[in-house]
Amino acid sequence: MASIARRPNGKWRARYRDDSGREHARHFDRKVDAQRWLDEVTASVVTGQYVAPDAGRVTFREYAEGWREAQVHRPTSAAKTESLLRIHAYPTFGAMPLRSILPSHVQAWVKGLTERLAPSTVAVTHGVVASVFKAAVRDRRIASSPCEGTKLPEDHREPIVPLTVDQVRALEAAMPSRYRALVTLGAATGLRQGEAFGLTVDRSGLRPLSRRPMLGVDRQLVLVSGEAPYLGPPKRRASRRQLPLPQVAADALAAHLAAYPPFPREVVCRDAGRTWTESVELVFTTERGTPVRRNKFSTIWRPAVEAAGLPQGTTFHDLRHFYASLLIAHGESVKVVQARLGHATAAETLDTYAHLWPDSEDRTRAAVDSVLGAPADSVRTAEEPV
């Protein structure tokens, strides 16, 4: 229901009622402008893009908190999302109504982040905020997202330079004996740190030991601030995998278990929306027999990296890169490397390690030279029988 009427002061009052029966009105100097406004409202209703004028009054923080609580996230992802919003988004947008935030505001905010954060962190943070605004558009809180068209900083990632065999061996030697097998395991299987910390004896491939032992990866040690460590699913569905256990890793694990015998302990497990307690034997534990926390391990890892003479900033993940480089150097295909690392797609593997695969330049030269560089009478043409 809509109407236009002239007011005593000469203004034209256009009004309509929305689906809830609430009246909305605006005043214009000209009747044609009032009609144009009503036509635009009618068109937005017909196309399903109607947004009530007061729908965007809710603040960004209020709406984002409701959005965050409704997301189906892994605990670690949920914690990171909360942290990114609280630290980087709410100080700028938290008290602002959704409808008042403009693309220029978002672009200025991104520029400010770029001055103090890595490009990848800026992109992730912007992605979270963009998801909030995308949901607000779907909820008809705002007509369009101010994050559309934002120019993000370019992420100039340097190609990965894998550790050398000598560097891995130096790191093994520099590690305390209790954690030395972790280095061997990471370099020989490419496990993520959480997967290695969450490895249990029954998944290690050592009990019972077969001629072709396989290490099972179907969970990891999850650490969330304010909670006790628990065993949860790996990073993604593709991360569930069976890995051939090399002899060097089997020997290192066997020696480790002999030196530091595991004992059953009750650990909380979570997966597929279920929570239960299970008695497990963790392969790697602290001196007190508790799960290894990342912050505790970092106080052991960093001195070992320095003592081994490795580049500053070397992380456990660099052992995973080393493992990938070994597979590539020994002729494994992209699909095999993808499966061993638990990547979701082959594209992810190539984006990370494409530069490590031998290029075909030399093979191209050899192929052409073998034909065009050979004597004419020794070259079989396509028409000649084989």
C-alpha cells in the first residue's frame, strides 16, 4: 500500500507499508521525486531485494556476534574468527550501524591493517568481515556489502626452500632426546604438528608391526585457549589418510617408545558432533606424561633451531615441506604428493610446491634435438611405416 500526498508546507509526502504493516515515509520537494522513490521501493520488493530503512540500525558488533555464534566451525577456527573480529574489526566497525559502513570505510580499514599485518593476515581478516556483511545482505539488513570491490594487498609469497638433509640431521641432533623422534617423524611422514602431537601407539603402525607398516592419521591434538587438550578430527576431510611408515621413522619411534614407555591416559575425544572419553597411549608426552602443548614445545624447538644453525623462523611445518620435496625429487606424481600430505586438491599441492618439480625445458631441448639435430637419413618421418 503506497500513496503520495501534498503537505500544507508544499512538500510531497510519499509513504508505504511493508509486509509487517509498518509505515515508512519520506518528503520531497517534487512529486516526481516522490513517485520515483516509491517506484524504486516497489521494484526492490518485486525483485526480492527490499531492505527496510531501519533494518541496518543494528551495530556491526551486535550482528557479527550473532553471526559468529551461528557458524559451524571447528573449535580452532571458531577461536581464530573470534580473535580476528575482536582485535582487528571491532575497534573500527564495532559501534557503527551496519547501514552506515561504506566501501570507502572498508578500504581505509584495510589500508591501516596493511601497515602492520602480513598480506595473508589482512586477506583472512577481510574475508571474515566480508562473510559477516554477506550474511547481512542475505538477512535483508543491508542492500549490498561494502566489502565488494575492496583492493587487498598483494601477497608476494617467496617460493618454499626446503631444508637440506644435513639441516634435518643437525636439528635431530640438537633436539632433546625426548623429542628427537618428532623431528624424524615429521621429516619422514610430513605430519602436521597437531597430528604428530596427537599420534597414539595404536595409529603408529608399530603395534602390531607388519612388513609394510602404515601410520594412520584420523585425528590431531587440539589446543583451544581455556580448554584442556583433546583429540579432534584433522584439519580437513582429506587429511584423514594412511601413510607408508618408512623404516627410518619406524626405528625412531620404536627407540622412542622403548626410552619413554607410554601409559594409558583418559583423553577427551571430539568428532562429528560427538564427545567422549577414551583411554589412549600418546606417543609423545611431556616429562609429566601430559600432552605436548605448542607453547611448551616452542621453548624446546627454538633453542634447537638456533643450535642447529637453521634459519631463524624455521618451524615444525618446514619438516612437512622437506617431506614433500623428497617425494617430488624421487618422481612421485602430484596426486601422490597430494594424498600423502592430506591436501584437499591437487591445485593446493601445485600452488605450494610446483617450483620443486623438475621443469621440462631440458626434455624439450632433447626431444627436438633428437629429431632435427639427427642426420636426415636417420630420421623416420610420420609417413614411414614403423
